[in-house]
Amino acid sequence: MNAVMTLLNDKNDHLHKFLQLNETELINFMQGNFDNLEIFYQSRETILDLIRCIDGLVEVALKDSPATAANIEANEKKDLLKALSRKNDLVTQILAQDLQILSVIEQAKSDIIKELRQVQSAKKAVGAYKSGETKNQLDEEA
């Protein structure tokens, strides 16, 4: 059961890193700085891959463990429930951050689309007033 606890704590540590990464980039995004967007998504994916691996190791450890819910000591149950509760709290915070991040990104996309439409309208207006060179052809016979 100690191996499972260690893995759950590792998972929570990675979720905490994920939360911190989101927090840092959310601040950047709110300031209109999207320079690290690709690195941000790659970092998140790397952390999620690690969490998936840890989940797989937890499954293996649980299958290999002779412990059942009935024979786990009270303090071990308490520690497991505490780790699971922390995981749930972290996941809830991450989901809230993700909603904020998506909102900021959607707003930035909307602003860019509005700006592009304004530029396009301005180009059309300028094009309408733009006068081409008129060539006066003189009749040389005259």
C-alpha cells in the first residue's frame, strides 16, 4: 500500500505543477502575451503523459497488492482519502483555470477577427477612393 500512496502523492505533485503552469500562463494570456502558447501546450501534454503513466502504475500496484478495503489500516485509509481529496481539489482548480484560459483565448481570437474585419473594410474603402492613372492618349494626327 505504501507504493500506491507514493504514486498518488507523485500524481498530486504533478497536478500541482500543472496548476502552477496554468496560473503562470493565464497571467501572461490576460496581459495579451501569447508568445509561449505552443510551449505551454507541450508542457501541459508532457505533464498529462506523466500522470497517465502514474495512473497505470497505480493500477498495477493495486492488482499486485494483497490489501483490500477491509484489511487496510485506519491510518492508511485516512492517508489515501486525504490524497484522493487533494487530487479532487487540484483537478477542480485546474478545470476552473482551463475555463479562464479558454475564455481569454476566445476573447483574443474574437478581437483579432474584429481587427481583421476592420482592416478589410478599410482596404475596401481606400480601394474605392483610389484613382488609377489615367492615360490621356493624344491623337497624334490632330
